Amino acid sequence: MWRVLLLDWLKNHMLYGLIILLMYLLMGEFVAHLLSWPVPGSVVGMILLFITLLLRGGISTDLKASSNEILPYLPLFIVPASVGIVNFMGILQQQGLALLTAILVSLLVGIPVCGLLAQWLIKKQLKASKNKGYDS
């Protein structure tokens, strides 16, 4: 009985989504460590979450509601990564120009590619909706 009440309470609060996301983070860390992959566990966890959502056919309403409540706090998750750069000052001093060049080139390539992809997807969606007989 108390388990049902606890689960109901968790689903109605931001804590539910946070627990789900932390569960995938821990699974990702476990898999990355177990297989000795050079990929961070957080990335593996995101891939596992993505695969789960694909297999389920979408996000549940409970997780979506919790995620929407967590979303305003997203910038707080960026701060530790930004502060962590201080640990790699030696690499930045040695390879800073190469890193800056890689970032600029990826931006100059990535932004137009994303824009073209978005335009193509919008045209495809409009064409599909016109073929179904919908008027926009």
C-alpha cells in the first residue's frame, strides 16, 4: 500500500523525472565502465534513454511532466562542466588553437547543415500534409 502511495507522490512531483534520468545516468556509467569505453557514461545513458523512448514509441506523460518541471534548471547542469575546464588548463595552453579551430569549423559547417536540414524537413512535412488532403 505504501509503495503505491509513494509511487503516486513521486509521479506528481519533479522528483520522478529526476530519478528516471539519474537511473539512466547510472546505467550509462555502469555500461561505459564495464565495457571500458572511452565514451562518458552520461552519453551512454542518454543513448540508452533514447533507445528506450524509441522502443516505447514516445515519452510517457509522467516523465514529460517531470521533464518540463526540470527544464528551467538545465543551465545549472552546464556549470560543473564549464568549471571542469579549469582542470585541463595545460591541454588548453598546448592545444588551444587547434581546439578553437575545430570549434569554429564545426560551427561554420554545422549551422548551415542544420538550417538546410530543417528547411528540407519542413518542405517534406508540408508536401506530406498536402498529399493527405489537409489545407495549411
